[in-house]
Amino acid sequence: MNTPSSEMVMRWLQTARVEHYVCDQCHGIHIVSLQSVDGVQESRIFVEEEGLLFSTELELRPSALLAVVSDLGRLNMNYPSLKVFLDVTDDSLPRLVVGHTVFTKAGLSVEQFLLFVNSTIAATHEVIAECEREAYLNLPEIQVGNAAVH
């Protein structure tokens, strides 16, 4: 069993054909399959001393904030492997953070890592779909043609 480093995590992701990249703004490994979804601001794996943190941030409509707060308990119960919580700051739109961790001090096999990544990606996609159905996400406006109304 290995205690994974950032380089090892990136090799494992590459072997599993999980598209990813490292930006120059943070030390996270960005996961393209989630980050490319409308409404997702960031989706990253952080390699920390104690373990791996998989975090995805969804940008919320401010008018949906109260509804999201009331729905947090249900979301956390429906997705017990995930931790779903709000991040509200003065300088940006509110975000729903979807996180999952795995401890690696005792080691982590590639099979365990892939189970962690694939199950987190799948569950996070389900949370995103629920948030989209409930109109919680701050999605780009749908462009409507300039047809004249008679």
C-alpha cells in the first residue's frame, strides 16, 4: 500500500483515463468531467498530509439560498459518502460545496483510489442533477432569439 503523492495521484488518474490538469492558481488536481459541467466553479482533488480531499463547488443563485439551506439535511442523508455544505462570502455568489475524503496514512491501493474517485464523481453528478432540477444553480441564461412578438 502506498501513501499517495500528487504525482502518484496524477499517474493513477492518467492510467484510469480520468481527464485532469493542475492550474497555476492552486495545488489542486482539477477534474475535467465535473469542472466542465454548467454551474460547477471548481472540482479538485487535494493531496494533503492526512489524506485526499475531493471538493466540487457549485455556484448558486442567491434567490435559491433559503431553499438550499432547507434541503441540506436531505442532500446529506441521500449521499452519505459526501459532505454537502454552503460557503457564503461577501465577495462572491454563494456556493454549495460537495466534498469527500479518504484517509491515506495507512496506505491506499490504486483500486481503492479508483473506487474513491469514480464513486465521488458519480455521486457528485447526481447532486448536480438534483440542484439543476430544483433550479438552485446559477446557470448561464438561455439565449432566446429576437423574434418579433405580434
